[in-house]
Amino acid sequence: MSEFDLIQRYFTRPAPNAILGVGDDAALLRVAEGMELAVSTDMLVSGTHFFPDADPFLLGHKTLAVNLSDLAAMGAVPRWATLALALPGADENWLRRLSEGFFALADEYGVELVGGDTTRGPLNLSVTIMGEVPRGRALRRSGANAGDDIWVSGTLGKAALGLAHLQGRFALPENARLSCLAALHQPRPRVALGLALRDIANSAIDISDGLLADLGHILECSQVGAEIAFAAIPAVETHGIDDALLRHCVLSGGDDYELCFTASAAKRSEIDAVAAKLQLPLTRIGSISAAQGCTVRAADGSVMKIKESGYDHFA
């Protein structure tokens, strides 16, 4: 099977919302009047982001999901994507399952694949996602203000615990295993939440590298600090997990793809209404301070010493 047969068979579909999609030297897109284009790129590398024997359907899902999560953090509506693949070989069954997982999620969020590339090489999947957001209304990392509440969606640490289980570092009990592995392999991008927060949140980011690392980006861009209560952070309920491992997974583990955002205390009732409408837990875990730096407090009020803030590819 040639490169062009591969693209035609598994990755060419109609793109009615694009002027021109797959099949030419470049796609042609038209952004709606009054909208800005939000663009983000993520790559998943075998052995770094996923196991070489990963289920291709789940891998197709996650390849797009991590990019949708970036648009969610900006309050953008997903529209188009490109997909670049480096493949060690053209395994037709593997490619079919990968494309099925990718397009199942693309269909759910109305994303059209409008281009990409393929080459032979170590397994690597890279998506560039594009979405629209009304002019001047995108959520950013730079808007946090002293006195803001800090919120997170969902439950943190599940994906990291799932990874620890697969690595043999810890045996998850049955009551938590399925949910933690689902969080790792099939993250749910919080697109609807991002859209709902456009006129509520002052800043936002998706949690991909760990809560402390990603919150740290908000603090740096906004030139503020934070104090958070570890006991307030929503974590998976399970028994027998070592305290140090749980603390690491919740604060620094990454792969959560939940949203962390800040908002004025006056917005609490609006945020509670969003949580109820979306049937998604939204939890206040701390507040923004004028003094820079991030303090994590234990249940007794003492300051917790944190060795790792999050994942860094080059640390």
C-alpha cells in the first residue's frame, strides 16, 4: 500500500465546512465573520506518551482528545484538524482502528480532517487543531487576578494512577482500575465547559503536565501567586494507595485533561450553575494571591513540600 493509498483509504473524508480539504497542497478554510482562529499542535510519541502496543482505537481517540483539550482551555469551538503520522510500517488493520478512534471523536465534536502527512519512521502522531472563538473573548492564561478563586473540573490524578498501575508501580484495586485506565486512554476534553466559561473565568488552562505545572503557567503569565488546599482537590477514592504516590499523581502526574481556571468570587453561583447544567463537578481548590509563588497546604494548615511540579520532556 502506497502513502497515497493509505491517506485515501483511511483518512480522506468530505469536509463540507472547509473550502478545500484533503487532496491538495494545502487546505482552504474560511473563518466566520467576527471570529478569531485558535490553533494548537500536540504530538504523541511511542514510548514517551503511549506504550508501543497501545490499542490503536484508543490511541486515535487520545491523539485528537489532547488537542481538543487545548481548544477547550481557550473557549474555542473545534472546527478543523490536520494529522501527521510517522509509521514504522503500513499495518492496515492498525490504521483502520486508529482512524476509527480518531473519527469517532471528531464526529462527536464536529471536527473535519483537512490535511496532514505520512512518512516512514518511529511511531509518532501529531495533530494540529483549529477552532473559532468570538473576537476578544478567548480564555487566556494571563487574566488571573489577586483574590480570584482557583477551580478545577472533574477528578485529578486518575490517569497518572492508571499509568502507575500499568507500569507495575502499584496495583489499583478493582473499584478504581477501570475508571483510572479510562481516564488515561480515553480522556474527555472539556469543550462544553470552556465555552460556558468564556464570560465567567478570568484565566484558564488544561491540565496536561500536572496541576502544579499548569497552574504555574497561569501564575507566570498573570504575574500572581496562589495558595491551594490539597484536601480540597478532587481525587479518586480508593484504598491502599501510598500517600506519596497519590500526592504525586494528583499534583504532578499529568494526563488529566481537565480544566483549571480562575474566576472572581462573585462568579461562584454562576459556576455552580454551569456545573449543574453540564453535570460536571467543578471544585474550588484555592485562591490567587498578589505575592508570586504557589503554596500547597495540608489539612492541618502546614505547608507541603513538593519535589516535582509536573512533567517536563527535557528535565
